Amino acid sequence: MKQFIVDVKLTVTNCIRYLPLLGNLISRGLKRKYRRSILGYVWCVLNPLLVMLIMNFVFSHMFSSSITNFPVYLFCGRMMFSFITDATGAMENSILSNGALMRKTRIPYYIFPMSAFCTSVVNFLFSLVAFALVLLFTGTPLSVHVAAFPLVLLEMFAFSFGLGLFLAQANVFIRDVNYLYAVFITGWMYLTPLFYPLTSLPEIMQYLITYFNPACYYVDQSRAIFLYHAWPDGALLLRGAIAAAVFLVLGLVSYGRAKNDLILYV
Amino acid sequence: MSKVIIRLEHASVRFNLAMQKQRGIKEHVMGLLRKELLFQEFFALRDINLTVQEGESWGFVGRNGSGKSTLLKLITGILRPYEGTVQVNGHVAPLLELGAGFDMELTGRENIVMNGLILGMTNAEIRAHFDDIVAFSELEKFLDVPLKNYSSGMKSRLGFAIATCVRPDILIADEVLSTGDRAFQAKCEQRMQELLKDGTTLLFVSHSPGAIRKMCNKVMWLNEGHVKMVGDMETVMDAYEK
């Protein structure tokens, strides 16, 4: 226990020391993404908006009868789900792609997944701007229930960070993780009710998705807040918190066990 | 009375060659079945003892693959000893490769900040030494050009200038003088001599006996991961060059 406290203290001072580097890595991630593009950061907002318009055009005719305010329904789902896949995907490769740096300098490795995660958070904040525009154009008012949104975000961030950290270290040892996860994400996307109503699936599928798809917890909560102007369901909030805690522990523990061996495999 | 700044006791570094081999599924399954056979261990360093006093200048010589770079990585803290202990008391500036961590897409200016942070400097230190770095690397005109358009000499100059702008307690230099033209080499040597005069401890790997003789007062000669000879520069270098 004593050793644990010392470890935590060391990690915290270490984190503070490397904070400027973290900030620099994040801004590098953003800068590199839009370097030499004319619209630059405008793309952060424009991209989710355009994708949403296309999906809206394609799918609204199929499901518009069963879903009211389809654009907001769609955007809520896509916004939350893209964050999960973006963040975990970027974190997954972050350690491996910085192998050259790890072999030549001494910086704590967690800085790479951390900066990948933070970059995704910044991108997510930009997509919130796009979301605000969607709300504006569809004439959807905001209600007091928005106050619960930070809690939902906290859950989703913790869940994604844990999952991403787990994938980041696993990918170093078994490179197949990368390919496997790419396929997994595709399946995950179709099994999350992003552009269709859950009720259009057979009952057994509905049951499985409601209880065992973590992305669903966060998507549904955000829809409750922005689309149905209600407080997120308590059971849903609890499930989201459990998923977040489980994956956060999984990520941290697996990283803690792996960190000394990473340099030998990277 | 000078104090001990680096102490290695019976330090060994072990790699498992089997795990680094590229294997397909079939081989992987077979490998699991006869695990012992595939566990090939390889000691890159074996039972190294080294005590470095503050302000000393050590050279490391030996053939390719004798463990020189591994030893420097061990002291830097990139690798951990498999056996034995490694103790380092001070701020280490590792120059295992000039400009390790440079981002080719970013400009020279952005890379100075980035690289400085990677080496453990604070933002204030980088700002304070910015002009010095630019002057030493002679890149005033190219500061806002992406690094991918730099020549390899320009990248080396920039890397060396950043790593040596703040006086480190320990400067670790692995073959840094082999790149760049003669004028730059002379400049680097001069910079290292200045640091030595200010009390920096230098650990220096080079394949050029001339450079070792000029820079170092102690030498360790490594051969296949073992210490072949260690001691005063003159004695070891005379034996090494024989």
C-alpha cells in the first residue's frame, strides 16, 4: 500500500512535468491533420456536418416515419459513436507508431495514448459546434436536461480511454489487434442504432444491444437529453458508469503490467 | 572530492530473440507447443561494472554489436537491466541519434520546441535558449520551412544544438560526430569541450579513435557484451588500436 502511494505520487509529478509536452503533441496532432488545407480547422465542424447531411438524405426516407426529428436522432448517435471509435482507434496505434521515439529518448509511454485521446476530445468539441448548428436549423430547443450531459460525457470518456489504453498495449504485442479491431468497429457500428430505430430489430437483438453494447448506453443518454428533453434513464446511467469503470480498470491494469515490456516489442 | 554520478553493478541486458522473430500462425502454434526450444536468449550486455565520477569523460569503443549503444540506453533509462543495478544521479541529455523525435511535417521552429520538451526542458528554458540554438545551427533562414525539406546535415546541426543548449549533468553522445561536414564536427567538438569544462560528464561512443583520444580521459572497451578492457584513455586506446 505504501509503495502504491509512492507510485501514485511519482506518476502525478511525472504527469505535471510532461504536461507541456502533452499540450504540444495535441496541437501537433491537430495541426498536422489540417496542414495545407485551405479551410483548415473549419473541417472539424464541416466534416461531421456534411456526413450528417448525406446520411440524413439517404436514411431519412427509410426511417422518418418511426423517428421524429431524424437529423438530431442521427447526429446524436454519430457524434457519440464517432468519438468512441476515433479515440480508441487513434490510441490503439499511438504507442506502436512512436516506437522510434521510445527507442531513442526517455519519455513516459503513456504520453502517446494520452495525447491521441486528448486530440480526439478536441475534435469531439468541434463536432459539438456542428451539433449546435443542427439543433439550430431543426429548431430543436435546449432544455435544463443538458445539465446531465457532462456526466454522460465523463462516462463515455472514461470508457473510451480505458478501451483505447488496453488496445494500445495489446497492439504492441499482437499486431493482429489492429486488423481485428477494424472489423470489430464495422460490426459495432451496424449493431448500434445510429440511423435506425432499435425497435426495427428482432426482440432478442434489441435485448442484447440494450444490455451489452456500451456505445448504446451513451448514445441513448445523449438522445434522451437533446431529443426527448428528459433526464437520462437511471439504469442506463448506471450501466454506463459500470462499463466506464470496468474498461478504465482493464486499460490501466493491462498498461501497468505491460509498460516495462513495451520497449522490447515495439 | 568528486562524487559518483553513474554506478552500474553487475548489469546485464537480455533480449529474447525468439520473440522478435516474425512468425505465422502455424509457427506460432508450433512455438507454443515446444516453448523452451524457441526461447533463445541473447545477452547484449553481461555483468558490466562501471563507476563514473562527476566531470569525467568516458569513451566507449568496440566493434559493431558489441553493446555500446545498449549500454548508453541502459544508462539513459530506456532499457532496464535484466540483472544488476543501474544508478544515475543527474539530468541526462541523451543524444542517441541526432534529432530523435523530429517531426518532418513541422517547421524548424516548431521542432525546436517539440524536441526541447522531449528532452525534458521547460518552455521557459526553450524560450531562453531559442536564439542560441538558431545561431549554433545556422538555420536562421530556414526556421519556417518544414523539416522534410532540410538536408541531413541541417537536421544534425539542429539536433545537436537543441540537446546541448542547456548544460546537462550527463551528456550521452552516440556517434554524433559522424554526420555533418568538418566545420560542423569541429564546432560540436568545441561545444562538448566547453560543456566538459563546465563540469558536464560525457559518455561518448565513436568509431574514430582520433575523436576518442581528443575527447575522453577514460575508456571502456566492449566486446560481445563483455568488458574487454577498462581504464585510462592512453592505455586502453593503445591496446585497442594495436
